[in-house]
Amino acid sequence: MYQFSRAIYRELAPMVARSPVHGEVRPRDQAHVLRCCEAAVERLVTDRHYFARPARSLFNDIRSYFPMGSQIQVFRVVSHYLDLAQEFAARQPRAGYDANGDPLVCRATTRKGTPCQRTPLPHNGYCPSHQHLAATEDTEAIAA
Ligand SMILES: [Zn+2]
């Protein structure tokens, strides 16, 4: 997902308002804009059903860092990439389900020779009773 916040930031960074005193862009301002972009994309992924109008929300967070003349362009960039991020997030499988919407099951085979039906842990795909198989795999991978 970070490609979306980076893409937004890449386009917005050159537009960040210059300091009226020194005439240069303050790194602190750019860092703030980047953090806001990352937070918005992060929230789209983790909380998208409760995140109303993400583009409007991010734009409101960062608009004061841009000159008046850039506001429309800033909003266009923000809504373009957040739309893409939303489509992308909507295509991702739910936690515990595969890309077809079927529940994930443990990768192990039981002693009876049937596939284990228990819910796997996300980091290795094995249920708690079959964790030792993941450890064996790691050892084999190191040996190979
Ligand atoms: Zn299992």
C-alpha cells in the first residue's frame, strides 16, 4: 500500500509552500505532508468501512501547507491516488480468507491423511497444533 502514499507525496512535495521568510521549503512541512498521506492510506486499508470521504479528509489535513494557487491540483492528486488505493484495498482478501473468499485452512495433513481444517496462523499457514511443521520447513530451507 505504501506505493500510494509515496505516489501522492512525490507529486505534492514540489508544491509545498515556501516559507514567506526564507523563501525555501521547510523539511518539517514536507515531513508533515508525508505523514498525513501515510496515515490516510493506512486508514484506508485497515478501517476503510468507517473512513468517510478519505480524499476530503486528507486534503483538509494538508491543504494549509500549499499555496492558494495549488489547492485544486492538490485535491486532484489526493483524490486520484486515494481512489486507486480504495479500489486496491477492496480487491484484497479479508484476513483469514483467500483471494476467492474461502476460509484459509491449515496446510498440514492429519494422521488420517485428510487435510487439517483448523484456522492457520497468518505468519506460516499452520494451525497451533501443526506449528512444528513450519519449524521443520525452516530447518530444511537453511540446509538447502
Ligand atoms: Zn493443522
